[in-house]
Amino acid sequence: MCSNRGVVACLGSSSTAARGSYDWIADLQSRPQNASLQFLNFGVAGDLAFNALRRLPTVVASRPDKVVILIGANDALARVSKKLRWLLRARKFLPRRPSTQWFEQNLRRIVVDLKSQTRARIALCSLGPIGESPDSPEPFQQAINRKIHDFSAIIRQIAADQNVTFIPFHEELSAHINASPGRSLERIRLLCMFRDAFRLRVLHWAPDDLAARNGWQFHTDGIHLNTRGGVILANLVQKFIDRS
């Protein structure tokens, strides 16, 4: 690894891995002001904070100068959707049922371990809204709105407690959605998720094509980001990079 290149490690789930989502890390890597930086993508689709914690040694081994963490959407979704909770527990070998307390415990441990094992500047991103209807009467959308809000508050508190940077992605994207509300995410449809994955990975649809087909303004499917939503995140992360 070149010693004259700063390393930015990005830890998260599918929105970081760019699986069905805008590649905000590639966006940042392509910007001229980041030419001296090396961005490493440590995103894995479907991960909860528990899984990200287990993968932390690979992040530490990269000797990062900065670490950006965006994790928790699957923790929140697993609290609301029984179908997704069952799927994630089976695929991710979770030792217990996801809970708000377990999310907080795992995320806090990630930050503490990074601080003790690296010299990196650390940033925690709050969670982007899921669905695009903040005042929806639909029970699922109401429930996920509450969970994303609550988990984002936990992220903000951990950032304050540990004296690391807080990136207000939830707050910024929510402001855009509030100005132009869209459709509700009424439930998790696993068949639709597999269909969309086929369109992206086999038929090579672009995320924005999927967003247009599904009727979303900032997402591809109500969960993952299209270009419009992803650029908002990239710009916020850029501010962290520029000032640290």
C-alpha cells in the first residue's frame, strides 16, 4: 500500500457495497480533490451491526486514516419485518433476535475498537429514510419511520459519547423527502427484492432505471439509493473528508 495515499475505509451493508444502490464510494474516488486518497469498500449486503463488528479486523488491517460507518438499516428493518428478520437470521448466522439494544451495543463496540486499534478519524452516518412518505398512514411505513428515527438518534448519541464525527444523512435526506414526499413502503416483498436483484445483476439495469420503473425519487426500491439519494450522501461524506 502506498504510504503517500490516505486510506478511507467505508464500512456498511448493501448501500455501501453498492449492491442495488448508487456507488457513492466510487463517486468520491472519482473526484479530483480526492486524487491522493484510496477508498476501500468494506460493505457487505445484508449486514447488521453485529456482522460489521465481526469483520472489523479487516478494516483495522487496512491501516485507515479515516473510517466512514453507515450501518443499521438492516437492524431497523429486522425489527419491523418478520419475513426479513427470518431471512437475515438464517443468512447472517445471527446468534440472537435483532433488537435496538443489541444494535447500540455492537455499534458502540465498533467505534471503541477502532479508536483503540487505529489512529483513524471516525465518522458515523445516521440512517437514510426508508420509503419516501414521512406522514404515511400505512402501518409498515409508520413503523419503519419510527425505527429509522430512533436508530439515527442512537448513532448521534454514540458519536457524541465517543467524540467522533456525526454525518447527518438521515436529517439531510429527510429534508429533501419532506419537501417532495413520495410513495410509501408498505411491506417487504422478498420476491420483488429477488426480481430487482435479477434486473440489476443479470440484465444489467442501472439503479436509476430501476428507480424509475419502481416509482421512487431517491431510492431504487424504497431502501437502496439511486443517484439522487446517493449523491446527497457522497457530498456529506466529502465534507467530513475535507475537514478532517
